[in-house]
Amino acid sequence: MKAADARTQLLYAATSPAELHVSAGDGCIVRYTTDGSTPSVDGNTAETLEGTTLTIQPNSNADSTVTVKAIAVKDGKASDVTEKTVQFVSIPSLTSGTRTYIGTVTDGGVSGGPYQVGVRVTTVNGAVRRLEDNGTEAGLDLSDDNVSMDYSFWGGVMESDGMPAKLRGKSLENVLNMQTVPDDDDHNVDAVSGATVWSDAIRHATIAALRSAPVSESESTVLVPTLTAQTCVPNASYKYIDVAMSADKDCTIRYTLNGTDPTADSTEAASIGWSGDIGVRLSADPTNHPSGQVIEVRAAAFDTDGNCSDIARQFYIFANSLKNAAYTAQYSGVSAEADGITATIVTESPNYDNYNYITSLKLDSAHSEQYADFLLELFSRIYLAQTTEGVQPISGHEDESRAVLAAVQAALNKALTASKPTLTASPEKTTYANADEVTVTLDCSTDGAEIYYTVDNSNTLTGSTVSDPTRTGTKYENPLSVSIGDIAGGTLYIRAAAKKDGKWSGIVRKDLTFAKGVKENAFVVDGKNYQSWSAASAAVKEGGTIVLNDDVQLTEEDKLPDVACTIRSAGETKYKLSGSPLTLNGDLTLKNITYSVSRIYANGHDLTIANDVATAWSFTDYSLYAGSTVDSTAADTQYISVQAGDFAVIASGRGSTTHTASVDVTVGGTAEVELAGAYMGATLNGNVTFHVADGVKLNQFLGEQSGGAVTDGLTLIISGAPTMSTGSYSTYKASVNKDSFGTLDLTGAATDFITENRNKFTGFATVRSTT
């Protein structure tokens, strides 16, 4: 025996009969009873079924069960008894107002399973208006493809043509009479196509909900709007929370952010983001709320007649990470129980920076419902504090709040660990002199935490992996004094982690870079040897020369001489000059060296790169700026000359600066260059002239880069036949800010060069040419 309409449970509305399909072998008749007695071959209490459909009438509109027993009879012999129980469900009169119900069933569906399905059902005037997932769990066999496919249904479209939408507007009687299995044309009228297992399971959970007592009820007939679930994000200026709101069709949603109930005059929900949702975007404000912020959103729906729904209330949190401790990542959640309450927490790093936040708090279903009146507000306080320590109970619910806090803390304890140590180097430098000693201090804000550290030296490090302080660390007791201990320079890799209660914090790391040391006679000025750059720089006189007898790596503390001078290598060897960006304090000529300085700021002084200079290989360009990183001025026409090497030459300063000067840039010899009049955002207050000689490789020219400005004239003079790059970034443009600017002078250029390259130059207001 089975349901004639293929339903998987013999559950029927008590307002109409149930029909069972009964089949037996050829030549058999079916004898049945509906009073629970056992049918016999010829007993008076049993009836003989005519056909294959057995119709069972309910006694009244009340919950009742009917036990059907049947046997097959042939040649005076009977089969074993087949027994089925039919349940009739009382159909109540439709009530006015809004009711919310919760239902959970474990349903086998038609394949896979069993599935535990939880739903929250909201009705208006007795008809389903909203259906939400309320703790559905995946099937027991997670390897079953049907389970994962069907479970994903809840992540799909809830309010389109799917099962929840087909439940909308249905009463309990309607839901009982729906036919959702099997997956065919007849039954898919009620079911989600391709998801009949879950259609049936959700239907049974909905029936269970509607047969239970409501968990909340209201006389309002306008459905309360839904809001985005409670969310916590880091309290950073670029963070925001989009609160999506939804309500019944033809309703307007209005909301407040100040803790008052919305009225018909309150702000209307508007479109947010690109998703098409309406609601409100909440932005973090760490300037005015450095300790974080809880924003309470209250919303109500208003129908076209002005009727108002109940108030939806939710809390959204911008929080700072835990100060005196930290959390390990618990992406899939971790649970703990205290006093019968089970709390589950998720901790993760929203910014992917190893600072973990509490991003999800949940209680078991029973207590979530029991404490619904105050739980979200209590959770908001925990999110804001990122701990339960110091969190105040909700007024009027003190005992329940303390019980919840205990359960949450029990779960947090499983993720709690020490904070990352702080690592301080004194003095703090980008690059240290070779002989420098550095004091390293470690600290941890977590009481009782122990700190372990490792120090690796690039000169003795085996392989490319630095040491792990959680495995081979030394316990920290006092500040360390460290140095490179190698005249070649190098890097010290300091790593540290804290441990408490057997759990490790994240690892903090600091790299200390030490410059190469030099020989005793590394610098020669006027025939006198110096081992110190500062001493040599101070000794050189106007027009003098600093001679290098060794490779030199300068740090940010090293300054160039205050007088015009030359720096060159002794003999034929091109010693390397490398280090941090340098700023000229007087005119400078570089000769017979290997150049490896990231940037030079001429700062209004003349700069010459001689024809015997080589540039070391580098991932990035070597840049020469006529100006500086601050506003600068040249007393007379400023000359930049580059006769060798690979450089980017910019006539302005760097950043949002103004360089006031007439700048004359000459590139010749074997130089390979990119040229620019004004760097992005910088201003050259004056004229700039570029001379590009025969033999030069010109990779790019931009008179004005994006945002840069040359206030007076711009002239590019080409002589002979320099090589023009053909790469994808090879641009030769007067300005990206103006359609027409400056002068291109080709009067000294070779005829073949003009023929081949004239059209590559764009945007010049004037072009001078002999052809």
C-alpha cells in the first residue's frame, strides 16, 4: 500500500479523504480493515477492495490516525498482513495577523538522506508569506552526491520560482495537499525541478511548523521586513556593511539608525551596491569611534494604505581586534557547552593579515529561540569587545546573559591564544652601517605569555627558509644586541612568537639590513685615506674628488658633500656605488663607477653621469630627478648630463612638489633613457629642454606625465639618429594633460630617422624639421 498521489508520508488534511493505492498478485482479492483489527479471509469485519484505490474518510476535522491492515486472498489462502497508518491533520480556522512558527523534521526524502530540515515559517492571515532556513543540516553521508546537491538548495534563490516561492500564499491545508514527488511533469507543479528530495523535506518541515504553537504573533497584517544577518567587520576606514532589506511587494521600507522606531517620515531604504538590493550602507568611522561602534538598525514596512509592520531590529558592529590576546583561526567554527547552553564561534581574518576577529556567534536552536528577545544585543556587545570580559548583561535578563556569556567564553577559550609579540629595533633604520649594533626588544600584551625568538644571518643561512621560533626558538629574557658580523654586509632575520597554555601566537618578523663595510683606504681625498664616508665627504673641497678603492653602500644617514665634487673609482676597476636614495647638496659628477643607487635628487644642482659609468642590473629603473621630494629651486639654469648607463631622467621633483628652475637635460654617448618633463603630480615651474644625441637609445618620452605640469616651455631636440624603442610601453608624447604642447626640434636629426620615426612623436604644438 502506498499513497495514490505518490507522497512519501501518509499525512493528509482532515477536510478531505485519503486515497491509497493497493496492489496484489494476479487472481488475488484484497481484504482490509480500518479499525486496527486484523482482516481474515472471510471475517465479517474485513471489507473487500473493489479496484486498486482505497479511500479513507476522516471522522471529523480533528487530528486523528487510521490504521489500515490488508491481506491478499487467493484460493482460500491469505498473505501476511500489510499495515499502514494514515494521519489526518486538523485544519484550523484562518487567524488574522502575523504568526511565526518553527518546524524541524528528519526526512528520508526519495533518495539519500536522512535529512534534518529546520524551517522558520511566517504567515499572514493564515497563509505562508515567508519561509527561511532555520538550522538545516546536510545528510549523514556527505559522500553522497545527492546530499551535497540538495543541501545547496538553501544557498540558491529563495524568492523566485523555487520551492519557497511556491509555498507562499499556501495555508496548512494547501501544503498538506501539495504533491512534490516524484520528479515528473505532474508533481513538479508543486516541486522544485531537480530538487524533489528537498521539496518534500521542506514541505514536511513546514507542516510540522504550522502544526505547532507560534513562537511569535502580532496583529499586524504587513509582513515585517528582513535585514541582513548580524555582521561584525574590522573598524577600518575602508570597511562597510551593506544592510539589505526586503519586504512584501508594493511595500516601502523605512529605517532609523538612532535607536528609535521608524515612522512614515523616516529614511526610505535605497539601492545599495551593485547587487540590486535596497537598504543602507553602514561605514566604519574609526576617527570618531576609535574603540569601534555598534550601529542599531530598525526597519518597518509600510503598505500602500499606510499600514505599518512590526519593527525589525538588528545590530551591526565595527570592532577592533583583541588587545591583550589573540585568536587562532577557526573557520569552520568551534563549539563548547556551559550550563546546558551550546555556543559556536567562528574566528577568522577578514583582512587576511593574521589578525583574527570573532565573525560569527551562535547558540543551539533551543536557546536561540528562548533568548531571542535579548540575544542579538548581547552578541553585539561581545562582537564590539571581541571577548566576553567586561561585557555587561542585558538589563532585565541578567541571569540568562551571564549563562550565555559563560558558554561563549568556553568556546572562545578553544581559539584563544597569546597576542603576537611586538618587535622593536633601536635605532630604527632602513639600512644600518656595517659596524652598527642594534638593540632588539620584544614584548607581549598577554599576561603570562612566554616569548621565543630566532635570529638568522643571511651570510650563514642554509637554504631560503628562516627559522621557526615555535620549533627552535630561544626563550626571550632581556633585550638583544645584534650585528651583522660580516664586512660584506647582509640581513638579519628576526622572528618571534608568544606561547601561553601550550598554544602559539602568530609569528612576527623584522629584517635588519646592514650595508657593506669598506677597507681602511676605501676613500681617498687629496691623497689621504679614509675608511668613513662621512669623513671623506667632509674632507673634500670645492671642485675636489672622492676616489673609491672599494665598493660602497651608502645608508639613509649618509649625505653627499656640501660642495661641487666628483666621485670616481681608482684605476680601471669600476667600484660599485649603491644604497638608499641620495640628495645632492652641491654639483656632482660621477665617473668610472658601477652605479646602483635607486634614485638621485639633484635638488637644483648640476648632475653629470660620465661616459665611463656603468649601471648595475636592477629590477627597477634608476631615476634621476632635477628637483627633490620637497619644493626646490635652482639658482641658474640647471644642467643634467647623462652619457652612459640606463636611467629615467625627470626634470621635476617627485610627488606633489614644485621645482622652480630652467632645466637643460643632455643625453648622449651610449646612454639608454626614459625622459620626462614633470613627474606625476609634480610641477616644473620653468622651461625644460631635452637634447638627445646620436647613439642614444630613447625608450620613452613624456613631457607631462599624468597630473604633472611644466608651466613654461618644453623642447625636445633630436640630433643624428638615436635608436627608438618599439616596446609596448614606448610612448613619445608631449603631454598626457594637453592635446598640444611644446616643441619638437628635428632640424639636426638624420633624414632616415625623421622618415622612420616622425609619426611616433605625438601632441607637439610645434615641429621643426629640415624635411
